[in-house]
Amino acid sequence: MNQTGGDTYQLILGGLLQDPPKTPRLVARDQLTRLRQQFARPRGINAAYDALEAEHTVFLTGEPGSGRSSAARVLLCELPHARGTYHELTPEDGAEDTSLPPDLIGEEDRILLDLSAADGKLWLRVLRDLSAFRHELLRKRAFLAVVVPQRFADHLPSEFIRRRIHRPDGREVVVRHLRSHEVDDSVWRPLPRHVREHLDGRPPMRELARLVERIVAARAAVHGNGTFTEWCETALTAEKDRTREVAELLPRLRKGRQRALLLTTAMLHGARIEAVHHATPLLLKEVDSTDSVLPPLERKGLLERLEAIDAEMAPDARVHFKQPDFDEAARRYLWANLPDVRAPLGAWLGKVLKLRELTDPDLESVVKRYTGLCLTSGDTDPLFSLVENWTRDNAPRRTEMRAAAHVLQRGVEDENFGGEFRSRIYDWSIRRPPDNFRQVLVEVCEKAMSVQHPEPALVRLHHLARNESRPGVAREALRRYVSQDTRLQRRLLARLATTQNSRYHRADADLFLDLSAFPDDFLLRAPTRQWLTDCWSMAFELTAPHRWAPCARHWLATADAVDHALLADAALDILVNAAAAQYPVLSRVYADARRAVSPELASRLLEAINKAQSVRLAKRSEKLEMFPI
């Protein structure tokens, strides 16, 4: 009762990841608003809207890169929505009893199920669970848009209404993005010829969005001077694959220390020159370079060596390559063509984290760059090993813990490997991770995974909280997280009440007592009322009186304070029915009520107890008559 809710967000002092300025729900809403501003309507979307409005479910097909997922989001947001909320489901294979829990559906919700990256096993599991989910969907007058994996588009069951989303016009996509960045139409009209030629190549939608970001960045780099055509030329030059330029440079760098400087500069691009200077010999050591080391006064100066790799020091003493995006091309080329450097680079990263010359943003950048390289080649195991090593409880430095959090953040946000990272975090969360590791997992779930995958974030936070040896960071994070969204509170209550694994019952009972303030309508509606009853019953049975009694007193005091007779009676009935035939529990609850609440409510409590006992005795008598001893 009396849930605070709202969109407030409690910040964690000394957090590993940056605290979001808003709740994950509001961050996701802002992203959706920006998407609608940038969205170019493709052919087929109106037919999809008509099907969704009429049938409450539509399955969207289309070529990868055509913007199917964006179209699904916009479709759902264009529906009338006086009630309900927009949210996205993330079905997972094997993590829970069902991939699509029906209790996630609220009245008139608008739900996206993006299966574009699903494998065959998950796709079949979702199809199996979809019937029960759609039944609840129709009952609650909610809407569901499903993005279908391309390889399964021709094998949908006949009862599913499908609509094909075609690729939108590339010019319209670019124009919409330019307008969202407040580039006036008079500035870009008409689009330059070389931009139109680039669009004729039909690049994916995400590449067009990136092109506009480069155009805007080119404008900012010259402080708005120059022409739109010049900004586009700069952007398209950066858009070009610079791999050939790196390939032409590398043979000129014959010595190991030159190549080490190239790779170090690419990894620490934008860091201070002192950091690059100290990090380069660390990489040489990791790769066991046999280059002879000259005395310091006989070596070339660092600026001269930077010149040899087409890099330079800016006035702020930070190192940059002379050509835009050369750093990314260098990283990718060296990673792909020198595979024997991959393992040493991971070891080098661990040593670089200890350099005092690197700022926190520098450290975040190098960690995410290394993570990105691993993901380009599908090498996730080295990342998982680093995370585990950096979070052991033998007094790791805060820097390593923050680096582990950034690796996982980058992973869960990755379009291709996010599912694998969520799966690994699930495996870690159901065990008892060390305290430092738990803190990293908690922050990644609460601050990163929660934005696009709120349900999986809840599941993992729940496991981390129930597996704590004593209440700590996971339980506090779970309380913060569910307080933001009634739908998450409902889902957590369902999990607490219906868990089938007896291993968790005692932990869940104790956890419930810390989470026993729920929205008022939970007490008046089924099945939430039954779930509350089941959770209180579990608490009475599995926790000691000194643990549950203060919570029960608070429950009664809250009922005493509400000006709603039905709500107060529901609160009393839930406690009484939860205690069932446990007379010591009922006696303690009533005795506490006489001291803690008004005589009127205490009297109503006694009436509820007497009534429940009478009903119970009557049922017992009926059984004895039917089955006499």
C-alpha cells in the first residue's frame, strides 16, 4: 500500500557506471521520442497499422537493415493510448519457465517483441508460448508488434497476420535526421550529388544515421563555417573505409616499437601524450618484442615517432591521428591481420588501467574499444575472463571494477552480442558471486540493461538479491528499480509468489518483507491479491516473528491510515488468510494491532480472524462428514 512510485531516481554514491539523469523508463521514452522525430515512413507501414489496430497483433517482416524494428516501435506509439504503457519484451531461452510471462501485460499496453536476432531454438519456444500470451493480450485489450527473424518469415503459422515493411527512401531518412539535429532546410537543399550517389548504394538505416552524425560533427569542427557540401565531403571521407590507408602505412613501420606506437595510439586515441608514452613499452613487453632499446638520448623524440604513424599532438597535449576515424581503422586492421596480438592486448589493457596519466573518460574509452574489437571477431570469452579476474575479492582496485562494468555495459548494449552477455550475466547471478563482482553485476543490470531490457534486468537483480549472504547492494538496487514502474512491481510480486524452486523460498520471503509496500490496486485485484497472500504466508512460515512482526505492524498501520474501507478490509483479509491455521501468528498479529492501530481497525481485524476461523472449521467439519474416521 501507499507506494511512492514516480520518476525519482536515487543516485549511488561512488558508482561504477555513470548515474543516468533519469529513470531507465524515461531514458527509453526519450529515445523513442527522438526515433519518431527521425523516422521516415516506409511503404507497408500503413497496412501494418491497420492490421495492428484491428487484430491487436501484427508480425512484421522485411530485409535486415530496412528499419523493421524502428517501424514496429513507431507503429505502437501511434496507437491511441489513453491508458497503458509502451514496453519491450526480451524473451530468453531457458532462463525462466515461460519466455512470455502473461503477467507482463497491463491494460491497453503497447508491446514490442523484437525477434530479429533470435535463433531457431528461441523462435520455436516463443511460438509455443505465444498462444497463452495472446489470450491475455486480448483480454486486456493490449497490442503486440512482433519483428520476425528474416529466415523464419516464410514459415509463420497461417493464423498470424503478417505485413512486410519495405526500406524507406534514403533521402527522406537523411533529411529527417538532419532536421532532428536542427539543420535548417535552407542549409542542405538540395542534397549534394556525392550524397545522392552514396544513398544510391542503399546503405542500412543505421549507417545513414551515422552519416548525419558525421555531417553534424564536421559542421561543429569548423564552428559552422564553410558550406553544407564541404561538411558532407568531410563526413563521406570519414565514412570511407580507411583500411587501405592503414594497410599502406604498416609496411613502412618495420620495427616492433613503431607498430606498438601505432596500436597504442589507436587504443588511447585522444589521451594525453604522457599516457601514450608510458603505455607503448607496456605493449612491447606483452608481445615480447626483441627490438633493441637505444639509450634515451639516442632515441627519436615522441613527436617525431608520432609523425611516422600520421599522428600528432594537439595543443591540449592529447594525441590524435591526422585523418578522421583513422584510429578505428587502425584498431580493426591490426586486430584482424595480427591475431597473435589479441591475447597480449588483453593483458596490456589490465596494466594500462593502472596508469595515473589516464583520466576516467580515457579508461572508459580504451576498455570499450578493446571490447568492441573482441565483438567484431566474436571473441567473448576473453572479455568474460577479464571481468571475472577484475572482480575477484582479493582487494581489487576500483579502476578494475569500473572497467569490468564498462565491458559488460558495452556488451549488453551490442545489437549482435547483447543476448550472449545477458545470458552470461544470468548464469553469474544465479550463483553467489563475490561481493565486488555482485556490485558490478548490479550496476550493469540497474543502469545499462534496464533501459532496453527491463524484464531481464529485473530477473537478474532478483537473483542477485536472493543470493546475497546478507541484505546489501543487490537488494537496495532491486528496491530502487521496481519503485519506478508498477509493471515491474507486479512482475516481481509474481516471481516471489510463484517460484517453484524451494531453494529460494526463505530468501524470497525475507525479500518480500522489504518490498511489502505495493500500489493500492494490488490489494483489490486478482491475481495480485492472491500473490500478496501467498507471500505473507511464506513470510509467516519461513521467517522468525521478530522479522515479520514489524512489517505486519507497518502493514496494519498503513491500512489504518487510508480513507478507503475496501482497501483496509483487503489488507486485513490478506494477513488473516496468509496466517491460515497458524494460531500463534494470528495471536501475535492481533496483539500487535491492539497496540499499534486504532481500536476500530483492531476490532475489524478480530472480526476477520473469527470469520476466517469459522469458515475453516466449517470446511473441516464437512470433510469429516464426507470421510468419517
